[in-house]
Amino acid sequence: MRCLYCNCTESRVIDSRSADDDRTIRRRRECVNCGRRFTTYETIEMTPILVVKSDGNRQAFDSGKIKRGIVKAAEKRPIPIEKIDALVDDITKRVYNSMEQEISSKRIGEMVMEGLKQLDEVAYVRYASVYRSFADVSEFMQELQKMMDKKADEKKS
């Protein structure tokens, strides 16, 4: 690390602490040449992941978009923001752990629907109605019927 004051490349670490929810390490350094102190931050370098949209366009992965979509679907539902944040974090981890540099928006949408289905059925149906672009009420009813059949099967077990 190069000293800000004298450009010397030699410094020693005086103190290290985690910062930013353990995603960053803050290091207090002292220059070997001039003795002045300065702070550096060390973070993990994230490889950008591109989302391939249905029309073939690509854009950078943004977990904020996922959260906005879930919040919109969960509007006026009794879902704590902590659970929404946990779902977004889970999806984000799954995307980065896939070790792929590109992921389809369809795959992300399926992950969101899978998570919403477990979190809140109404929010799931709201999200699915936009995501799957139901052409008419019969398609919407088919999705609801699948959910009702699955619930009936679970009660029998």
C-alpha cells in the first residue's frame, strides 16, 4: 500500500477491524518512511454478473430490482421486511454461488416465485400474474387451482 504523504510503498498494519457487516476490513497503517498514519479498506472483489433478458439484452445483476418486485407483490400483506430481505439475500447468494457470469431473468424470476410461494401465497400469485403475463382469467385460475390442489394433498398426508 502506497503512503498518501510520501509515496513510500512500505507500511505496517497497526490495527485491523471488520466493517460494513463483516464485508470489509478496515486497516490502520503507519508509513515506515515518514511515520504518518492512514486508513485502508479491503473488500472482496465481486465479479459482475449479467442478467440475460428474454429479448436478449444484458444488464448488470441488481438485487435492488428483485427487492422492489417482491415489495410490490407483498404490498399490504403481513410480511415483515426482514423476511423480504432474507429472501433477497438468499436469491443473491444463489445467483453468485452459481459461478456463472450470465444468468437468465427467467431463472431469477423462478427463484423469486419459489421463495414467495413459501413466504406468502397472495404475494406469490401477484408476482406470478405479472411475471408469467397471464393472457386471461383462465390461466390465472389454473395457477390458483394448482395451489389449491397441492394444499389439499398436503392436508391428506
